[in-house]
Amino acid sequence: MLPRPISDAGFYHLEAGPGFPKGLKDSMPAIFWAIPSKIHSNSCDNAITILQGSPVAGPHTHKFILISMDSDGKARIHFDIAGTIEGILLEHYHDGLQPTIEMRLPFNYSRIPPWIKGIARFFRTSNMVHEPAVDFPSDRHPEVVDWLRNVADWTQAPSTVRSRSFSWPNGCKAALTISHDVDTDWIFNNAGWIDRICDLEEHFGLQGAWYCVPVYSQSKTAIAGIERLVSRGCEIGCHGYNHDAKWPLLSGQRFEDRAKAVQVFRDRWKVRGFRSEWLWRTPPFLLTIARLFDYDTSVPTVSSFFTSECRNGCGTYFPYVTHGNMIELPLTLPMDDDVHASGLGLEEFWRLQVERAMRIIDSGGLVMLSLHVQPHQAANNATLQAVEKAIGELVAVPGLWIARPDRIADWVRSQLSMEHTGCTHECD
Ligand SMILES: [Zn+2]
């Protein structure tokens, strides 16, 4: 069966001309895939890099001949599909994230009171181009990698660990998990909210991961809070170092000092998963993190609010093997915090989240919910009400595998069977 095209595509009769792949005969039906230059990229050049194809139109839209049909009806592929998938998953198609103004401040932006941040956000977002941060996953087929995998299956292209798909346990059709970014020690000082959130999630059969900031996890109160989370069956993960989002920008001793402190936190709480502050990441940073953690969950399917100054993302609803052989559990949905940038009301925002999650479930992917546990984010009555309704609708879908992020990472590892000890040696 012909995979669903991600954009304008169709069968055409070809006329030979410049830019046509070698060996493609005239008058042979072929699929043209026109990729708007804006998908996953700021520029047409990057779009070309993604597909490694031959541009035959444009400056704003390029057409690529991807697949042709032989006279015996066999599909023939005209680009390196495994290499293309790898290039998108590992984000080789952009030049790196652009540090935001907040990251360049000489102090830790996260320590500014929320009401001041709210004013700053108002002025910043009013000047920003939102697309696709708000429309996320965008309607323009963010699951480009999943589509390419279907093409690879259909054309029987040789598969690699990154190009092949996998299935969920017990015949489940999709997976659902929940994560929490503990950006400060607020919830430890207001511990009633720990049980409140855990009660809500446990009611629906969810136990989540709580990615804590090592620097904010050292006081007696914080330790008691983390112990409480452990006793509730939650997973403890690591959320950067001190939430100033500068760790990936550092080098030398200053970088290593943070790595050492993070390692102490990891050892204390037997942490296996990592989420970067502000989702900030670079290939060398992820390689370093792979020395410390089994899995990462810092990469959005499509660029998120915090990284939207550069289009980025992994283009898949499925976990995959990322830099350093870590398992990547992508943020397949916008984070809860995006409600502020979206300009939507809570109810509307969470209604859209459910709609997007249903699309992910239909695709057989992983729904990664995320909550920030501070009062101006998810730790308030109105948000929890909206979240409760949304989770209730999602868990009612039959055939979902509901599991903690670390268990999902274990399953993916077993399916993709790549060796990784995760903590004891440096990976390639
Ligand atoms: Zn955070």
C-alpha cells in the first residue's frame, strides 16, 4: 500500500530533465514529494539536506523524485532513506539551537519570580513568530520519520536500527507515559501537592517520572520530598544542573564541575533518565550525557517554545536510539507550559492536547505528557482539573500500554537491541 504522503505528492508521468535521478526512465510513473521549505527548517538549503534529493523546482518549494515504479510494478527508491531518517532523528539538518535571550543573561533566569517572567514572556511572545511552537505537532505532518519508515517498509529498503519500527508489549497499539519537570524546590516546600498529583495520576494507573534539578534537591525538605515520590512508586530523573540552561554552553572545567555534581545526584537516587533544562541540547552534549544516563527525553517531535528560534525536532512519535546509544523518549506533545505562549485558555489547550494525543495513538506512537509542578504552571486547581479530564479521556482508549518512562526505555532497548551499559563507560 502506498504510504500517506507528507505533502503534495502524486503519480506523474515524468519528462526527462535536469535534476532527474540517474536511471529513471522517461514516462515512468513516479512519486513527487514536494516539501515546503519551512518543514523542520529555516531555509530551503536545509530542506535539501534533509532529503538528499534533487531540487527540480523552487525557490520556495522543492520537488524531489523519491520513488519510481519499475515496469514490473516494483517500487524503486532514489534516495538514501536510512541516512535520511538518521539525519532527522539526530538533528543533523540544522546548525544547532540558538541560545535565547534568557540563557545569555549573566544570572540564573529561573530564579526570577514567575510574575516578572510572565511580563517578560508577554513582550517576548508578542514579537515572536510562533510557528510551529504553538501549532505543535503541526498540521504539516511532524511525523516525517514515521512516514519515511513506512516508505522503507513498502519499498523493502535495507533497514537499520534507526530506520526500522518496533511494536509495543502485549500487542498494545500505542504507549502513554507522564513526566514532571521539577524546575525549583517549590513542590518540596509544598509537599501536599506531591500526594495530590500522585493521587490524581495513580487513579488512572499512571506512575510518572519526576525530573529534578540537582542543585534544588539537596535540602532536607527536598530529600524528604524525593523520598516521598520514591515511596509513591515514581521514577526520579535528572533535570539538568541548576536550571540556568547554560550547562550545554559551557566547556572545560566548568562543564566537568557540573557533570560531577550531576553524577552525585544520579548515584544517590539511582537515576536513569535525563531531561535537559529548556530542552537545550547539542550532539556533543548528548554524547556526554550518555556517559551518565540510559535514556534522554529532551528532544521534541517538533520544535518547542523554548527552542523555537531554530526549527528543530526529531520528527517521530516513536522512541529511538540517539547519540551515544542512549534511548530517546521524544516529547511528542507540547509541554504544559506552552499554554502561556499559545494564547489559548486552559480548557482549549488541553482539549487540543487530547486531540493531538489521539493522533499519536492512531499512529501507534508514544504519548509523552509533561507537567511543570509550580503554581503558575500545573500545580493549581484549574490546571489539574483540565489535566484530570484529559488523562481520563486518554486512558479510556483501549489497547494502550501505560508505563513509567524508564520502563518504556527498557522495552525500547530490548526491541532495538543495542548494547549500552548506560553508566560505566563512554559510548561512541
Ligand atoms: Zn525545566
